[in-house]
Amino acid sequence: MAFREISPEQLKDNPFTLINKEWMLITAGNQEQHNTMTASWGGVGELWGKYVTTIYIRPQRYTLGFVEQEEYYSLCFFGPEYREALNLCGTKSGRDVNKDQETGLTVQWDQEAPYYQQARLVFLCRKLYKQDMTEEAFLDKSLLDKWYSNDLHRMFIGEIVKVLEKV
């Protein structure tokens, strides 16, 4: 199956459903080595005159090093038939297993970012900003108790440089 490029304005999907309910794979790396992880937190919007994504990665995640090292990352969204693959990518570390082999997903490349052939929708993003969350920045301290025990996410904002839709 092939992809066609569309503009962000042509998206028909609800971003809340895409990210929170259907989940996404955050993928980064180079042609020698890459890693992916499942995420259900993030966002899309407009900032600094650009269409952007916001992703959050905990410091112990193997994928963080790949996102840190590379200029680009991808967000891949799949149909429900890939839920088991997304579960594996969210519970197993790329330090321990080859997620592509374990899931049967096939990586491809564009804009220096890996993404998956089986995805139905892909955002290719160029990093613009990163920041570590801090306890002091939380205005509602109950969120710390509910979501964090000893580590806080690193946030990345990336410009959406390309949207690919399965045809």
C-alpha cells in the first residue's frame, strides 16, 4: 500500500481519538539503528506560525536517546488490527527485543525519520524545542501524585513537515 502526502488541514481524524484512544508510535533513529515506543499522551496544534506536535517521553525510555540524537521523529497511527503490536511496543524495551521483528512491522524512511509501512497516518516532525518537566512547574500538585513517582517526562515540540495518509 502506498502513501500520499496531504496537508495538515486535510486531516479528517479527531486528534484526541488518534492519540488517546488509538495510540501512536513515536519513532526516531537512522538507517543503522532506530527504536519506537507506544504513546497515548501528546498533542497537535499551531505554535510559532507552524503546525506542531507535542510528545512526552520518560527519561528511562530507550526511544528517548534516539529522539535526542536525531533532528526528526515520526508519529504513526494504525488501524485496530495493529493493537497487539502497539501493546508490545509500549511494554517491551528496544534494549531487550527487536520490536520490528516481534511485531512484523516494516520500517521505511523519509526526511531522515523512520516510519512504518503498515501505518494508516504518519506525521514526520522536525524537533523545534525540548524541555524537562519540573515539579515546581505543576500548578495542580495532585497530578504529581497521580502520574509520577520518581521521574518526569521530557517534552518535545516538533514541526509537522509532512503528513502521509495511506491510499
